[in-house]
Amino acid sequence: MATILVDTDVWSFVTSSNPKRGKPYKPYLDGHTTALSFVTVGEQYAGIIKKIAKGDWNASHLEKFGNNIVDKIKAGRYHWYGVTG
């Protein structure tokens, strides 16, 4: 099993509530561990904050996002890459 680093667009497509968006990428990711950079996580976080500020989403989206990331890291499906110190 390989670890594949995906960019923000690919990650948002494969985790979308619309499965058609992620379908083109699934064959390349199935059976592998998906790696996310801190940049990708930060961009997703910023997007959620913007939607909450505009009133499009409620604050529960931020908690769902955090839980989703943590659950997948714990399950070994995602790896988190970034600067550590």
C-alpha cells in the first residue's frame, strides 16, 4: 500500500457529499493511504469558517470537519504531513 499526497481540490472531491465529484480519483486512491498537508487542512478550515461567517453553514460543520480528519487519521486512512518541532 502506497501513501499518496493529494492536493486540496482532490481531497475536497473525494470527501464531497456528491460521489460523482470523487469518482475519477477513486481508482488511484483505493487501497492506498491518503496523505494531507497542513496547507490542505488549513484551506479546508478557512473555507468552512467563511461559509459559517456568511451564514451558509452552522458551526457544527467545523466540528464535523475536525472529527472526520481525526477519525481517518486514527483509522490509518489519512496521514498528516507538515512541519513539526
